[in-house]
Amino acid sequence: MSQPIRFYHRNAIREVSDASTTRTVLQYLREDARCTGTKEGCAEGDCGACTVVIGEPDAAGGVAFKAVNACIQFLPTLDGRALFTVEDLRQPDGSLHPVQQALVDCHGSQCGFCTPGFVMSMWALYEKHGHATTPAAHCAHKSVPSREEISNALTGNLCRCTGYRPIVDAAEQMFDAPAPLAPLDVAALARTLAGITRDDTFHYEHAGRRFDAPRTVEVLARLKAERPATRILAGSTDVGLWVTKQMRDLGDIVYVGQIEELQRCETTRDWIEIGAGVTVERAYAELAKQYPELTEMWQRFASLPIRNAGTLGGNIANGSPIGDSMPGLIALGARVVLHGADGEREMPLEDLYLAYQKKDMAEHEFVTGLKVPTRSGAREKLQFRTYKLSKRFDSDISAVCAAFAFIADGETIREPRIAFGGMAATPRRAAKAEAVLDGAPWHEATAQAAMLALGNDYAPLTDMRASSTYRLDTAKSLLYRFWLETRAHDPLPKHALDVRAIQLVEVQ
Ligand SMILES: Cc1cc2nc3c(=O)[nH]c(=O)nc-3n(C[C@H](O)[C@H](O)[C@H](O)COP(=O)(O)OP(=O)(O)OC[C@H]3O[C@@H](n4cnc5c(N)ncnc54)[C@H](O)[C@@H]3O)c2cc1C
Ligand code: FES
Ligand code: FES
């Protein structure tokens, strides 16, 4: 029997039974709850006008707050969670929250259309840095974010009026302001959410469509075996757009965001294991501990609200030829773990991709996780880089995405692995260039021979993001850059090439 969607919003538990399974949180807010503070700009996760904050129980018994884009999140995914919007920030006496006051004081708002979205991204940062339950306890924040962290938190919010400096100033200033009159009582919220957390699968139906949110992999496997065509939904940052932009009917949905086993991140001696439901933000944080070379890719993957919702499993399962995670993971030798009616199986990640939008994954199968080798043993000598070329530095899809890795055995190249996105119909290794590198000395002539071989590995397309010639030429240039950055003698310092500065010069 269908259960109502139960969530915390505006100081009360709400129950919704009459919304379609793909009604967005934004539609609910503006059209049903009449909370019109949250705006719609693009309806595709790009502009941030619709940013809201979701609170969900965390492993420590508290609440984790995440800024996400309400325009591409479906309402039933709120079940068991808390929803906060700009309407929640007004204080009991009608005064502004310190986040809002700082924006006023720093002249961070003009037409105001983007402002509620900025306010919510800033509020999520404010809560992250200082959870206090009383004004007295609020006098000291746990920590104050750097300007870089602030910029990172605001990558998903676009403003056409003010420019970003006053907004970033406001985000710094909000931490100096006196505490809000009524700080959020996180402990009380955690108790409230515990009261609406389900032990078993959440099952919701509307207009002949089912939405199931199982709590175990076993139940997910059973549901997929019974109804293989059921669409798996994770962070909704790809699937959401199929509804808001392509008006597709998704049919029945099974949501994996409530399955604890899929949220696991664990590092053993040999593997970093990441569950398919782990968000892109958390997955990269985990991977960057051993592979700091992934940090730039992490920061340039979409925006924080997209990374807060989107999962690594979704990126891999979608397997877009221009997805950002696959080249780096393939170069690192990652393996993908699938689960289906016949149990579990795993394979090298590159083997998952057979042709454009065609994967070695049966309809009843799903991704449970990813295994990335640790940087141990011979891999301590791994040379590894990833590069992303896109028209905008932040929040843009790649034209070309490259990853290079090899084990440096003195000057000799061992186990070279090169993978590209944007160069073929799938994320793909460069077998011919790898063959040139294997066992050769890491000299400039070797790098140049491998660059030439890339021309035999790939015949990229021309599309709106880049021409075929641009793609092939820049792929070669990126391989040369890898050589410059990792050559044994006189290597370039890691940050010698300031890509942001180069792109700015190109734009001028
Ligand atoms: C504004 C914006 C910017 C973006 N920028 C980038 C970017 O810079 N780089 C980039 O690579 N991507 C980008 N994306 C795409 C998207 O964010 C990623 O592909 C993301 O990782 C998808 O994960 P998800 O959890 O949201 O997947 P969903 O949208 O929930 O699902 C995506 C697909 O994977 C399937 N799926 C999900 N989980 C599983 C599973 N466990 N097993 C089997 N199938 C599964 C779904 O059925 C669906 O087919 C962007 C998207 C938006 C909206
Ligand atoms: S309306 Fe633009 S991100 Fe949601
Ligand atoms: S204040 Fe007008 S878009 Fe930001």
C-alpha cells in the first residue's frame, strides 16, 4: 500500500500523498506549499536560484546539511529528511538571519533573483562551521572557512548583477556577526528525523507509477529482479533533467539514497572501496587523500550542490563519454562491482563501456561500488595526473578530459594507463599510446611518440563543445604537459601552470 511522503518543513512534519513520483521539490515549494522565496532560473541544476538545504540523519546521530538544487530533486526523495528554504531564516522577531544581514551590509544583492539561492548556500556553510543550539553557545564558531572554501561553496550560484566579490565578502562577514536570535536546534531536529525514519522500504504510488526506497541491497536486488525495467534513481543530477528538460516519463523508480550499505567508504591495504550511493563530493574527498592529483578535477566537477546530490555510482552507471570521473578512475586501475540476479561480479571499469550508451550491465543489474587500488607497494612510485578542458573553469562539462598514469621504475615507464573522455563514444583507454610508453624511458622523445600515437587511438567528433581537431590537438598537448610536469630532471612545479589564469587570458 502506498505510504505518504513524510518530511520536516517549516517546523512541522509534512505528509504528501497526491504528488506525482517526479514532482520536483521546487514545484512542491512554489506551487503546493506556496513558499515562493525559492526561485526557478534554469530548471537544470546550473544557476542555483533554486538552492535549498536538505538535512539528513548522519552516522554520529546528528544531522548533515547539504545545499542542493530543488529544481531537479524529486519530492519522494525527501522522505525522512528535513527541507530548509530561505523562509526558514527569518528570526522570531522578524529580523534577518546573520547570513541575510551580511548580504545587505556588503551590497551583495541587486535585482535579488539569485539571492535566496546564495543565502541557502551560505547558510549551509554557516551551519557546517558552527552548530550551536543557543545564542550564548554561538559566540564561537567551530572554525571559519577560508575565502577559497567560500568560493567553492558558491560555485553553483550564478549572479548577473552584483559580481561575486561583495557576495564572497558577505560570506566572510557573516561569521563575525552576533548569533541569530533563534539558532537551529540540531539535536532536536535529529530527534524529529529519528521519529520519521523508516525501518523498511518506503513505498509510494501515484497515478499508476511506483517509487520505492529500499533500505538494503538485498531488497533492491529483489525489486530489480521482479521489475528489471524499474529506473534506478540516485542523486537525480542526470535523471532529474530527463524530466524537467526532456519531459520523459520515467516509469517506476527505485531510489538508492536510503541504502546504508551503498554509502560505505572503506580503505583496506589494497583497495579504496566506495559505495555506489556515496556522493561525488565525499567520494573525491576520500580518493584525494591518496591521490591529491584528483583535487582539481574534484573542485571542477559541476558545483557543490550537484556534487552534494550526485553520486559516483551515478556518474559511472550513466557512463557519459564526457563524464569526468571515468578517465581518472580508469587510469588508476579502478574496478566496478555489479550486483544482479546471479550475485556479484566485478570488472575493470573500462570494460563496462561497450559502445555509446551501451554497457556490460544487464537490466536487472546495478552498480554497488567501485574499488580503486591504494597507493601502496610499487604504486608508491605512481606518476598520475588528470586534466579537464572546458569553456568555463567552474560548473561546466568537459570538452576533453584526460588521465595519465604509470609506475616510474627509475627512468623506465611501467604499466602505463591513459584514458580520455570526449575523444570517443565511451570513456576509453589509448592502447596504442600506452604501447609506445610501456617499458620505454620517460624522455621527451617518448612523450612525443606517444602523442603521435594518440592520433591512431582516437577519431573524435566535432560538436558544440569542441571540434575534432581541437580535441585531438589538445589531447596531445595534455600528454606533453604530463611529461613536463613529471619528467625526472627539472620537473615543472606541480602548480606552475595556472590553468585559471590561462583561461582568463584566452577569454580576454
Ligand atoms: C548542472 C550540472 C553540472 C554537471 N557537471 C558535471 C561535470 O562537471 N562532470 C560530470 O562528469 N558530470 C556532470 N554532471 C552530470 C551528473 O552530475 C553526474 O553524472 C552524476 O555523477 C550523476 O549521478 P547521480 O547520482 O545524480 O545519478 P542519477 O541522475 O540519479 O542517475 C544517472 C544514471 O545512472 C543510473 N544509476 C544511478 N545509480 C545507479 C546504480 N547504483 N546502479 C545502476 N545504475 C545507476 C540511473 O538509472 C541513471 O541512468 C552535471 C550535471 C548537472 C545537472
Ligand atoms: S533553477 Fe537553476 S539550478 Fe535550479
Ligand atoms: S542580484 Fe540580480 S542576479 Fe544576482
